[in-house]
Amino acid sequence: MQKTTPKKSASHHKQLQKCPTGIKGFDEITEGGLPKNRTTLVSGSAGSGKTLLGIDFLINGAIKFKEPGVFMSFEETEDE
């Protein structure tokens, strides 16, 4: 007999601790913000709002939640 892995329920995902971004619409669609104590990759094409999301997250973290933060940005030429 083959063992099957039980599917995780929607309530399991809600147990994941979240770090609110302070960005109302974003926190709503992510059910509370970004996963706490985890790395989150934000990717997208130029002009899609990645930098604005990061800056808003840092500003809200500093002002609303008294959290420290660091913003790092990297750039490549088209040839790279």
C-alpha cells in the first residue's frame, strides 16, 4: 500500500507568522504581510514597483513598528 502525504489545509498556511508591511492592500492579499524570519525575493521587470515596495516596507517598518532595516540595490548593464 502506498503512503500519501496529507495535503496542508488553508489554516496551516495561516499559522505562518507574518511581518506586516504597513501597505494596506499588500498585507490584505498576503494575509498579513511577508513571512516572518524568512528571506523573500521580489522580482519583476523594470518599472514594476519592486523598489517602491522595498522602500515603503522599510519606511513603515521604521515609523510604525520601530524596526531597523537595510536597503541594498544592484544594477547590471544589458551585456551582463
